Amino acid sequence: MRTALLQSSGRPGSVVENLKVLDEAAGRAAAAGAALLVAPEMFLTGYAIGDDIARLAEPADGDSADVIAETAGRHGIAIVYGYPERDGETVYNSAQLIDADGARLANYRKTHLFGCAEREHFTPGEKSLVQARLGGLTVGLMICYDVEFPENARAHALAGTDLLVVPTANMHPFQFVAEAMVPVRAWENQMYVAYVNRVGHEGEFEFFGLSALAGPDGIARTRAGRGEELVVADVDPAFLAASREANPYLKDRRPGLYGSLV
């Protein structure tokens, strides 16, 4: 399944403009043969927008979800995007997967909030394992800091996730996460990992980009640079099956020895 990674911070504070950016990227990704487009964490609104997070938060089935569903259907491409989700008085840092027919397949709420700013504006999600079937693959969702906890990625591996999609807003000085940790997560769990970052300055943060699609051999199939970019690479089910057969981490586990971890 050809997968496109949209490395961009869009237009922080403007949902309307970000929907336009997403639409344009969906057209380019579809023209490149991609079946899935992944946008970064909080792409719909911007990440470092303070109290505007609560003002711009929407339900999972809100107006913007409808627009993105129309965009997905018009271009014939599935889309994962990050956004602030409102559920009553509660706001979550969420990511949603909408398929190429405009159906909402999965919605994930970030379970591990990073730093005081996120804890001030969001409530952590309580469901760590969210998956959907797409293009013959099992696709799992996480957001940024979540993937830095090995237990999260391992839970997805044990549940059969083939492609772990991680919308991200990672900033200096944590480049090593994109450069080293993400390929290792893909290798140790025998899955593909799509890590899609914001880029440039926003508020007090400088997002470093370096979005990547890492394979189960620990090698990035594509990697963006430090600027706005759309990159494309393939998730190969046959290669994944062969890699899992050759690298039997999951079969060689001894769970009885790991009780102290919890």
C-alpha cells in the first residue's frame, strides 16, 4: 500500500486553511499512486495555539470530519489527520482515519501526554490499542510521544498491526526519536511505522521534520528533510511476512518472565 507522508505545520490557528492544505496534498498523493495520506499531530488546528485548542476542538463526527471525508472520497485516498477532539466538556489530542469512501474507520485519543502544555489542554485517552483494516493491512494509530513507550508498540505487534501510523509534533532537541527510535520500533516489533512530523517554528517550539516510513528491517523507505514536504513509499505485505518469518521476536518472547514490568 503506497503511503504518503505530509510533513507540514499547515496554517496554525486556521482550520479552513488547513483543510485546503490537506485537500491539495491529497490530490498530489493520489496522483502519485498513494492509497493513504498521513498528516501530523494536531494538523487541523495547529499545535502551539494555547487556549484556541478548546475553542477549535470538534467532535470526531464534526464539520471538519465531514469535509475531510468529502476530500478523501473525491481523491480516492484514505486520510489520517490529527486534531483536538471535543467530547462534551472534555478535549482530547486525537487522530482519525477516514477511508477512501469517506467512512470514519478509527479514532484514537493520545494516551501519553507530553509536557505541561499538553496536560493543561488535554485529557489523556484510556484506550491504547486502536486498529482498522485498510487495503488488506491492519493499521494501528498512535500519536507522537506514545511511540516512545515500547509497551505501546509491542501491544500493537501482538495484536497484529502491520502499519503503525504516528502523527507527530516533535521538536528540538529530540531528533534522535525520528532518526533512531522509530526505525528500531519497526524492527523490534516487525511492522512498518509511518512517523509524520510537523516542521518549522510554532510558538516556543521548533519542529524538526524528518518524517519517515520505516520498514521491519529497520530501514527508512523514505525520509523527509527539515522543510515542508510530501514523501511517498510503499508498505509491502510480502516483505513484511518474510521479515517476520526471519526475525521471530514475537514467537521467541517469554512473557512469564516479564511480570515485573507491570
